[in-house]
Amino acid sequence: MKITTWNIRHGGGSRIKEISQFCSENRDSDVLVITEFRNNKNKDLIIKVLDNYGYSRVFTTDAESKINSVLVACKNENKVEVFDELKEHKQRVIKVKNSDFSIYACYFPQQKLKKIVFDFLLKEIKNNPNENIIITGDFNTGKHYLDEKGASFYCAEYLNKLEAAGMLDAWRFINKDKREYSWYSNAGNGFRIDHFYVSNNLSNYIKDCYYNHQYRENKFSDHSSMTLDLELK
């Protein structure tokens, strides 16, 4: 099973051609998670592109057209859930579930507001101990001195809390102490803020976890995409 996530930057702007290319090049993914999706004029165009590549089940939230949110596109049947308890942040999390996995597709807010989504996810992990959980998307967060040069991230301690709750950083599991960044500031500083966290019991199923930097380097977006490849046994 392959899952790919990508932040398309402000709903995609005028970059539908580039988004279509991304969908084409990643059409072997079973699930696509698009963050910074917006219910604007691009929505129907993006859904049509996804349908052309076999993603017949597309889930979004009812966020207003100028609000950054999440889209999840699947090729197979999944149950979907959004969470009203997140209130003004409910557009930031979509859960899709099948017989094997529960995938939480996320777009985290900035600064201390990230705490709201982290606390929600920690509660979900606690309340669903028998589910194989995958949390992915744009966390807007990494670990100090490891996923960034310094210590500027808000709520970085929550990544340790996820791990204490039984979650594994899939990319770090493969790459150990390697430095690689999915977003760069205007000053040229790199940050690893797009992640896959998976239940510890899935570690033996991780075939690969990697970034594709061409979409950022070619200005399709300001984020690299990220893919998790699980080998079901």
C-alpha cells in the first residue's frame, strides 16, 4: 500500500497543470493526501483530474473557499470521518478507515494553535488502541536541531508525545539521523515539516518512506511531496 502527501500551496493557485502532473506521476499511490487544499474554483478541476487517474472516492471538508484544508483521494472503499469537536479547526483533519488502516490526513495550524490538533490526535490514539494508525500531512513542526538547524518550532515536544503514545516516525525509522528538508524559508533555511507517523506495530511493514523534492525545486509548490510504501504481509 502506497500513500503520498503533498502541500499544494494556497489551494493550487494557477498551477492546475502542475497538480495534474503530480497526480499522474503518483497514480500508483493507493491514497493521495493534499494539504492546503481549498474549496475554491480549483476544487472541481482537481477532483476531475483525480478521477481521471482512478481516484473515485474523494473526501473534503466544508471549509470556506479561502480556508486551507485537506483533501483525501482513495481508489478503494473507505469509511470517512470529520470531527466537529475540533470546531474552527475541523477542516484540518480527515480520517479514512479500511480493514487494514486508519489514516488521519492533517494540515496543522501555525504556532501554539498546533497544540489543539496534537491533543486531538493523542486522544484518538488512546481511544483506538486496536487500530493501525497512520498520521500524515503538513505538521508545520519538526524536532529541534534535527529537523531544523536551530530550535524555532512551536510544539516540537508533541512529536515526542506521539512516540510515547506508540507512534513511529516512518521516515526517521528508515533514515536514522539523516538531514533532509521538505520546506525552505525565504532565507534559505531548511525544515522537515511533512511527516508520516505510524503505529509501532507497523514498523515491519515499512518498505520505504521518502521525499520527492522535484515539486518544490520546480516551483510546483513550496513543499516537497512525501510517500510511505507499506508492504502488506
